[in-house]
Amino acid sequence: MNRVLRALLIILCFEMGALLLYLPWTNFWEQNYFLSHFPSLLPVLLHPSVRGFVSGIGVLDIFLAFGLIRPRPEPPRVPSQ
């Protein structure tokens, strides 16, 4: 994979993970477009288990970014005959 593309993917994964980790516990999560237009979603999206699930996805995304930083071993080359 191209180095620049890989670096952008790592940055994107880390930033999305940080956002998903932090966002459910802010006031923005409680006062947004969907909750004001669909009040039936209020008890579901404000439940601590749903917030924890979204934060857990953020943690997994951060781990994915750190996993992408590690160098990948090259596959063994088969000698040509």
C-alpha cells in the first residue's frame, strides 16, 4: 500500500476512534438533530449501554489505527525456476 495512503488511513482511523470514544458523553450527543426530530429515539440513544457500545467501537478503531502502524512482514518469495 502506498505510504501516504496508509498514513491517511491511520490518521482517519485514529480520529474517528477518538471522536466515537468522546462524543457519546458530551452535550452534543444529548442535543442533536435526530433526537429533536425523532423523540422516540431519546430513551435508546441516551441509554448508558448504547453510549458505552459506541465508545467501545471508538476504542476498537483506535486499536486498529495502532495495528496499522506496525510494519507488515513481507511474504516469502518463491524462487523462479
